[in-house]
Amino acid sequence: MKKILLFPGAFNPPHNGHVLAIEVALKRMSFDEIWIMPSGKRNDKTISVTYEERRDLGNLFVEYLQTKITIPVKLMTNELDDRKQRPTEEILAEVKSQPEIHFSQLIGLDGYLKVGKKIPNEKFVVIQRPGYALSSDFAQNDNVVILDGAVSDISSTSVRILIQNHDLKYKELVPEKIATYINEHEIYL
């Protein structure tokens, strides 16, 4: 059975914190492939760039990841391409319905605290995030693996704020080709 690490998220934009999360997961666990899945329309977030720009950023992110890790990385555009604007949960269920594939979903602790308990049979690989903690009654189980270690306080929000403030320090927080794309297309301004 193929083991897939599925990493859904806004990736608005993809940044080095996302890279670090993947690297931490791969140091602790074994997978055959990584699937990056940018979200479509979000009710909880405003995404100011077009689907085409997000697809381009996703492709650049996957290209960069392939230089950092040895297993295949695939961009899943199921949500970006979904014109019916179905909920993320529905699209994830569709993706995960593929036979002979074992999925584990990579998620930050902040995201897990929002959605993790709502999906009881989901296999989660949870990356610690500064400023977030599990409740004292949390019981680790076979469906939830909490990974500690090197974590990043980089967020897509902090990257966008730097860009909006014309602070070039954002270029240190994202892969080089993503910074070039952001600059050339004048997005997040």
C-alpha cells in the first residue's frame, strides 16, 4: 500500500515554514510521496490572489521541494479546480477515497486544534507551532502523531505583511523563485 503525506492548506504564499514542517515529518516518518493541496475558496480566510497565481506558486513550491527531499512531490489542484466551491472536507474525502493508498494529513497544531477533533478517524501528523498547545486532557493515539522538534514561527500572514510594507525581508522567508514570482507579478501588495 502506498503511503502518502497529504499537506492541504492555503499556501498563501508557500514559505520556508511549510518546507520545515515537511522536513520534520520526513525525519520522523516514512512516506512514498508528498501531495501538496492548496485550498480553494475559504470561508475562514481571505485569499487575495487568483487561482492561477496560486497554482503557479504551488508549482514553484513543488519544484523547490524536489530539490530538498528525495521522494516525489505532487501538486494536487483538486480544490483550486473545483468550480462548485465544495467544502474542503468533501474534496479531501474524495481524494482520500483512492484504493490502495494510506493517507496521513500533515497539519500545524493551530489547524489541528480547529479541525482535528471534528474528523475522528483521520490520520494526522501534527507539527508543533509556537503559541499553540494541546489541552491537558489530550491523549495521543494511533490516528494522531504529534511531532516536536524544530518548528517555525513563519506564517503566510507575516510574509504578506512584510510584502505589503515593502519590507524585502520576506525574501528570506520564501524560496527564491517564489520571491521572484511575487515581485514580478506584484501580488500581495
